[in-house]
Amino acid sequence: MSRIKVIEPEEATGRLKNIYNDIVKKRGKLADVHKIQSLRPESIVHHMDLYLEIMFSKSELSRAEREMMAVVVSVANGCQYCQIHHAQALNHYWKSDERISKLRIDFENAGLSARELVLCSFANLLTVRPEAYADEKHLNPMKKIGLTDNGILDATLVVSYFNFVNRIALALGLEATEEEMKGYNY
């Protein structure tokens, strides 16, 4: 249950209605994380632009790797809303409920590849102890798996973005309902 006023699609007018319609056209559905920003319609547009840039642009990181990192960040932050959303998106690629479940319970013992484990470890540490990265040695595992500076930047952007969105979801009371999870275009 949202903790602030939300303008639902049927109540939206003007610019907000256009934004809502555009999201539905592109994604198949309007997420609660977008509706929660309805009092500031332009923030929805900028949020979507940032999301698309970080999660869908050309990168050394695959879409699945980015979704996997999103799940790890959301687990570390205790954000059920984003965990469920991005576990569903990740499962579009992994196609294994069991593997997703293991990732959410304990990524270190989820049977991940060496590359996946490094990415998840990076996502977790940057989320729970960001100050650790004051020592650049913590980036060495990323370099050892072959990521260039561009790849490291992309990984950092994914982690940072999901820490941002997790805080929106947690502070403003977004809940992942079964209905909320259905109908997205991947």
C-alpha cells in the first residue's frame, strides 16, 4: 500500500496521462514504481530514461547479468518489490525457478559461474559496504574476469540504480502483488 498519494491511470490527465500511455505501449504495463512518482510526472520520464540506459544499452554485461545484480542488490536491501520484479525478469533468461531461488537465498552457494559470482559479490559489497571501494583493490576481481573500465562502470551503474530504486520502493511502501508481476514485455 503506497504511503503517498498516487494518481491512477484512470485519473491521469494531460502530461501524466501521455506518460502513462507511452509506458504501457512500450512495456505492456505500468509498474507501481512509476505510478508512485505520479505527483512529479517528469521524474517518471527521467527515471525510465535512466533505467533503459543502464539496463538495456550496449554493454559488456548481458541483460541477464544486469538483472542478476539487480536481484542481489534488492536482496541485500530487503526490497521484496524489486527482488520479485527483477527475479521474474532474470527468469526470462535463466528459465529456472530453482536457480532464481538459490540466488535470492545465498548467491555464494547458488552454483554461479566464476564471472557471475564476481558480479554478485561486487553488487553485494557495494550495497552493504560502499566505503570498501575507497580501496581500489576491490575492483581487481572485476578486472580479472575481463571487464574493461566500461564494464566496471556499467556494473557500478546497475548497483547504484537499484540502490536508488530500492529506497523509493521501501520508503513509499511499494508491494509486489501477484497482479503487479503479470503482463510485462521483456
